[in-house]
Amino acid sequence: MTGKLELRDIFVGSSLGTFVGDAFGAVVEGWHPKLIKEKYGLMKKPMNGRYTDDTQMMIGIMEAIYLDPELTQQNIADRFLENFDSLRGYGGRIIGVMNKIERGISADKVGTDSWGNGAAMRVAPIGYYFYDNQSELINHSVKSAEITHKHPLGVSGAVAQATAVALAAGAAIKGEEIDITGYVDEIVETVSGISQEFSSMLSPLKGFVSTDIEGAIDILISNFTRDVSAVGAVPAAISAFLLSNNFADAVIIAVNAGGDADTTGAMAGAIAGAYYGVDGIPKDWLEILEEGKKGATYINDLAVKLSEMKLGSNI
């Protein structure tokens, strides 16, 4: 951290950080870390800029907040359906939920008992927009999660990830270094009321130490499954942020650890983007991001609008 950041830098950084981490990891989604190392050595930058369902659903939450920051489940669900593109890598359960929403079933009745990481991968906008209001952050994180993920572990993943983004944003605004012990303890405390099982996976993060990227990758591999489960992916993404010193290293660590690499990359990118801001993201990483109707420029501009709306609400 080299100084205080403006909300605009944080909102854009976390949004595009999700996008670039998602695109980076998508190339090796599902790969064992040994296979990644054999084929690429250490992957040091994204190979293409196409996003997956992680970013597409994040866009839906951004749009829902912009339409009405009071956020209703139906508003979020409608945005999910409006943006839904089955070719973006959605899982079978989410496709089923989208079919139910399309048939007019109420958003509070379409969710499944999923313990997956899908609610966490998309939640960054709630984290940065409500960074200064914990009760609202928890409320909206839970509501947004339960549209698709009703299991306590799936919900806990969303709350933990949103809190991680919020704390990073709060530190960035003040220009403060991250106090790892305090940072992890606050996430644990926020999540413990939902799932003790999930919070127990977070506490060990305080003891992780590494002096280089390879060592950090090994820590993620040794301690987390890095799979489609919330409990296997969210703590890994938070660890990647805490074990790094800049945006690029956070995402490189998450992606090279393998597994559900687009999602761990997206979540690590969301947290690191909130902390280091958009200027912390390597320019050549941003330049390859896809455009189109809802591409990089759209996401950038929407994040700017959200920061302006947030500033206006605080006057």
C-alpha cells in the first residue's frame, strides 16, 4: 500500500480484478497444479481475456445495486437471467435455477442446497459497495447467495468473500497495511454465526508465511482442496491475497494452485483489486480483456457509476 485510494479506484479495481482473475484461471480450470507446472511452468499472466460465469454473475449484482442499492432477491435474480449465457461455463444447478426463474418462480424459491463456491465468486460488488456497513453487507450477501446456494457452507463462502473485499477496501481508503491477524479474525467472527465448520477453515490463515510465490502456491495446495466447494475455494483465495505483495502475485498464486482456478483467481483478484486499486492491475492484463456489450469498458464504467452513487449516498 503506497497511499490512500479513492472509491473509484477501489470499485473499478475489484470489478476488473474479478474479471481478469477469472479469465486468467479459466484456461486451466480443473487442472492439477502439477499439470499446470508441466505445461506452462509458472503461469505469469493471462493467456486470453474471455470471462466465464463468475464475471457474468458479478455483472448482474453490479447492475442490481445500481438499479436499487436496497437489493431484493428478485432484482438480482432478474439480472442473472437477463445476462445468462450457457456458454460461459455455468454448472448444472445454476442452469436449473435459471430455468426456474425464467418460468416465473419466485427468486426466494429457486435455490438449491448447494455448498459450492458460486455465491462467493460473484459477490465482490456487495463487498465493496457496503464496505462501511457490516449489517447491510451480511444481509445482502446472504440474500444474494440464497438465490442459488442455500446450504450454510455456500452462504458462508459468500459472506466471507464479501467481508474480505470490504476489509481490503476499507484499508485501501485509509491507506493502511493489512493486519493479517485482525483481518482474518474479523472474517471468522462474521462467518461463525452461519457456519462454524467454515470459520474453522479460516483461522489457520493467520499462521501462513511464505517468502516467494512458489512457497505460497505450495501452501494453498497443502491446505485447501481448491475445488468447487466454498470451503475449499474461498479460504484459498483469501490466502493468495494475504501471501502476496501486489495484485499480480495474488492472482498468480491462486491460479497456479490449480483446481477451480477461474473462481479462485476471480476471488483473489476481487480482494487484491479492492486493496491495490485498478492501477495495481498490470496494464497488459487489462488490455486483453474482452469487450462487447458487457465487456471491460462496460464493467469499468458501471463500477465508476457505483462509486459515484456511493459517494452521493454518503453526503
